[in-house]
Amino acid sequence: MRSGLSTRILLVALAITLSLLVAVIAGVLSWAADGSVPRAVLYGGGAFVVWMTLSVSLCSALGLLDESGGRGGDDT
């Protein structure tokens, strides 16, 4: 199955949205634990980077972000 450009854009947008959600939750939980805003921002930023990397890596491993649809590039 070939992934169109719009499908790939939607998958990346979904990954960004989910990463933002995870970052906000991590930041709020960190802030609730010790009350330090800078530490909460750092935790949220770290959670965003980790979750975004995981999401894009998983989509790439499944071949969802490849132009060829994960078929190794042959056009047959």
C-alpha cells in the first residue's frame, strides 16, 4: 500500500499532537510533585522529544512514512 503525501502529513501531525499531550501531562505531573516550574518545563520538553522520536521511528519502521509504502523502493 502506498502512502500519499496527505497521509504522511496527517501521521506526522498526529505524532506532534500526541507528543504535545504527553508533554503537557508530564509537565503537570512534575509541577504537582515538586512545584518547580522550570523543572516541569524541562520534563515536558524531554517527554515531547522522546515521544516524538518514538512515534516517528515507529511509523518509519512500519513503512508508513516511506514514499514507496515500505516496499523497498521498487515501482512494480
